[in-house]
Amino acid sequence: MTDGEPSLHDRHARLRDAQARGGAPDLATRKRRLRALETLIREHRAQIAEAIAADFGRRPVEETDLLEVFPSLSGIRHALSHLRRWMRPRRRWAGFWFLPARTELRPQPLGVVGIIVPWNYPLYLAAGPLTDALAAGNRVMLKTSELTPAFGTLLSELVARHFEPDEVVVVNGGVDVARAFAALPFDHLLFTGSTSVGREVMRAAAANLVPVTLELGGKSPAIIGDGARLEHAIERIVLGKLLNAGQTCIAPDYVLLPRARVQAFIDGARAAAGRLYPRLAANPHYTGIASERHHMRLCELRDAAVAQGAVAHELADAPADARVIAPTLLTGVDDRMDVMRQEIFGPLLPLVPYDSIDEAIAYVNARPHPLALYVFDDRRAVVERVLDATLAGGVSVNDTILHIAQHHLPFGGVGASGMGAYHGEDGFRTFSRMKPVFRQARWNLVGLLNPPYGTLFRRMLRLLLGG
């Protein structure tokens, strides 16, 4: 915060006062706000990509357009198309003994929503939950990451230009500001980031009994079955891993594969990386690591694993850029290594061989529930076995990443990978209070159960109890 800026509490109070005065916004107001967000992204798309590239050191415009601009705009269009239906009260049946009464669930905005945005997809992971919160009729405070300062400054300026100051507010700043933000008495708080920081956010929110949605991460496995089309599986896993240089919460974190296919995977992955990112050392389409600290952490994970007995297989020549890491497979890994204990969040991919699909399932289940799970096999029985026997935030079968792009599916974690979900109608419900309403009919029989309790009451009670 700079001198002269209102404090976090003042900004929050202004939003809360505006929500109290205005009440639940109508359909037209919500659509206006969603269209303002759409215009912000469309008109400033080039500036957004430039700011993100500056923060990352290098990031291709094409990747920002595909992975951030497109899903953000697609989510807004989906909300605009379905919002009228989402806002309608949902009729429910009253219990038989209470007829002819009627019941319904009436969606209402919670009030003021806080969104803590991570650094890896700074536009999409701001615009996605913002879309759902605005569709639900809330006012919103966004806290951007201190690791994307250029984007945070730009977003603050653009939001001030396209929204009223009592509709959406962007907050920038370091760790102290983030802690103070998480401690505000929001009506709902959504955090996307690491599991360790998620614990701190939940602890801060608990002081005000603020409900939270936590989108965390963990180690998302890709399982290749004996019945998989190996070349296809390799290409989709390599692509899912190398988009944004692996800095994706649902990127494949390690691969479980039949022991006999390890060398074939290494050879195929090297070929796939060459097709996707030819001459990678000088390829401008390969993204940099977002910070020097994160780059150093990835190098330490790799080097420590090798020192403990793992073998590194670089899939391309190492770029000269100090903020870029060559995609690397790791074999001979084990649970002593930090690379198998921490979420990697970069272009390192351990390979874990197995001898049976049940062994692969047991390996996944012996660890915290992942945010994503990927299964590659053309045999329906094997896929169903994996789906039934494992628990994960979301699954893509015979592909990676794409389940996050489905507006009719909720996105969220389970256990250590998060709680709650959003996207589409599920996001609308996350940021709404589905208020139950009982409407009593003018003529009804409930008075027969009033005291004093006499013969008629006892007869009615026998009917109610089924005796």
C-alpha cells in the first residue's frame, strides 16, 4: 500500500456498504459487470500478454492467448448465456404431511468475496473466479501475487478503468499484504496456491468464520496402462507437462508406467519434445521460470535427486537463458527424494515403473489425494477400475489438462489438494447462498398438531409415526 491509498479495511468496508445499499443486483447489472470484464480482457489483450511475459522473463503471446485469454473469455460467455436460468429459484417438493405448502431454493449473493490469485496463471486464475463471483451478484476484492508485479499493476489500472470503485478492487503488495487480506471478514474467500500457504489462509479465515474455497495442488499422477496407445499417451503427457514450462497446478507430476515401457517412454518423450518445441534452446515458444527463486528450487530438486541415485534424461539442449530449464525425465527415483515428496511445478518429470495396475493404484492411494489424475488406456475395464479405486480432484482420460476447460464440470481439489469447487454453475453456487424458503398455503392442516395435545393430536401423531 502506498501513502494516500485507502487501507484494506476501508476498501472492504466500501464494498460491504455498497452491497448493503444495493442489495442483490438484477440480471442486467450482473451482465453489465461480466461484459465489462470481457471488454477489459479483449481490449487490453496485448498489454496483458506483455506484462505476463515481463514477469516470467519470457512467455509466448500464443501461450497466454491459449491458456489464459481464451478460457477467461469462454467462461464469461458461458456465464452470460446461462445466467438467467442460474438466477431462477429452484422449486423443491414439500414433505407429504406439509402439503399444499411449497418450497424453493433462492440463490442470493453472499456479499463481498475475496480472491487470492497465484502467479502461474495470473489472468485466468483472477478472471475465472471473478466471473463466477460477479455472476452470483457479489462485489469482489482481488489480491494479485507479488511475483507478477507488472501484471498486478496493469490489472489494478484496468479494473479501475472498467469497473466502479465499489464493484471490484485489486490489491497489490507483498506477503504482509497477503496475510492482512486473508484476515479480512469476507463473506467467502477463494485461494489458489500451495498446500502450505493454503493452511495459513484457512487459519486466518477461521478467525472470522469465513468460508473458504482452496484450490491447492499436490502431485498429480499420469497412469499409463498396458492397453494405452503409447505414442499418443507420451505426446499428451509431455504437452501437459511443458505448457507454461510445467508451472501448472494440474500438470502431470509423475508418470506410472509398465516397467517394460520405461525406455520407450524416454525415447518417445524426446521425440515429442522435439516436435512440440523444435530447437528448444532458442525456441521463443517455450516459457521461462517465473522467478529466480523458483528456478533455483527446481535445479536443487533435480540435482539432489541425481545425487541420491536418480538418472536425469534431458529431452532437449539446455537453453542459455538463466530463467529457463530444459525438460527433463528422472528415472530411478524413490520416496527419499524431495522431487517425489514435493509438488514439482516445473519441467521435471519422474518416471515410476510398476508391475501391475493394482500396484499403480496402490501407489497413488498411499499418497495425499491429487488435484488431477490422468489415465491412459483403451480398455474400458481398466479405466473404470482406476476411476473407482482412486480419489482425485478431477480426471482426464486419454488426455491431460482438458477437464479444467469444461464449463459444466466443477474444478476443485479433495483433501490435501483443496476443498470446494468453482467454474460455471458450480462457481455460481459456490458464491451464492442457496437460501431455502418454505411457503405455507393459506389453507393447511398443521394447526391439528397444536397444543393442547388431545385425542385428535394423538391420532395424527400415530399417522405421522407410521403406527
